[in-house]
Amino acid sequence: MSLSRTHPIDESTPSPPTSAPAPDPAFDPAADPELQGALDTLLRMAEQRAEQPEALLDLLRRIEHLHRTIQDGPFRSSLPGDRNGLFTLLSEMESSGGWPYIPRLQLRTFMDLLAPEPES
């Protein structure tokens, strides 16, 4: 099984560039075998921990930390510095699926679902 080639997960966290590079209009996430290998590795790790909720929670927390590290570092520093470039990027983000957010499950929701039914 393989994850979508558009998910922003990578095993390394590159240093932020000193200046924002020009966007690559020919960027094709499907053509990045190194990234796909990292995604496949993460998926195998999740499958190996299928019956270990604590280990899966740890994996999810680490992936979320990586997401935030990339978001707050390399991604933020790579944003275009002019309005037209930023508008183009935002338009591309909207058309390709929006912001890559990793939602955190609400513990209260789980607790409410697991609470015993009140006896009437």
C-alpha cells in the first residue's frame, strides 16, 4: 500500500533557504521517488504497529511535529514576497486540495462516544 504522492511528509527537515526561490511551475509530486520512499516507510511503520495504539499515537505525534517544523521553517521562508506570487500560490493550493493540515482528534469527542448510556 502506498500513500498519496501529494502528502507533505519527508524524513528530513531541510534548512530554510536564505532567500525565497522562484516557484517551480513544473513541480510534480508524483515524480519524487525519495519522498514516496519516505511515505511508504511511514506507512509500513504504521502497519507494523497496527495493534499498538500507544506506538501509533507516538508516530502520529512525530508526524505532526515534522509537519509543523516544515510549515514554520522551510515552507514559510519559501513563500513569495510579492502579492502576485502569493496569489498564484494560494490559487494553486486551493485548486489542489487546500492547506495540508493534520487535524488533532478531540479527546472529549472520544470520551463522549465511550461514555455509558444513561439509564432511563
